Amino acid sequence: MLSQLKYVSLFQPNQRLLICQEASYLCLPARQMIFKQDDLEDFMYIIVKGRVACEMSSIESGNLPIVIQVLGDGEAFGQLTYTLGGGDEKPKKREYAAVTTEETDVLVLNKLLMHKLQF
């Protein structure tokens, strides 16, 4: 089933196995905030089943959240930025908030797992 997810299908079989072994699985209720705008990046998510709204607020919008994208089954969000430098880089902040719009199941990938998958 994992290989049928759009984002996961981009990986080789050995990388998919690594995702199965090391990713966490969460079942989230509708309207669950996954992360807030300006939170530090810590995890990346793959939607197994459900929907997630990506919301952004700004002074121009009166600080009201505006949905910039709605993602569904098999899509990924919360991409992690990292470098292979000496560790003196500042942690990156989220540019948007992510909230479920219905009951949603996600795979949670941490930075170490993403590093293993990329390199």
C-alpha cells in the first residue's frame, strides 16, 4: 500500500522499506493543528488518507488565516530544510500552518530519516 502513495512512489524499494521501518504513524481528528506558522521545522508528513489545509496569515490579511493549498492522499507537506554544514545554521521556521480538514492518517518523518532517504 505504501508504494501507492504519490510521494512515496518517488523512492526506490529500499527507501520505501526504510520509511516503513522508521516513520511514525498518526491518526488525527478533523480540525487538528499539525503545526503552526513560524514553528521550527522538525518533521515532514505524508498523508496516507485524509486532507490537510495549508494556511498562511499575514498583516495584509489582517492576520486571518488564508488557505493556500489543500493536500490529499499520498501528498507530502512540511518539507524539511537542512544542510550538511558544521551545524551553525539557524533552524528554519514554517512558512505556513497545517491543519486537518477531516480525519487524517499521516506518516511522520524526522530529519534523520529524511537525511537517510536523500543521501
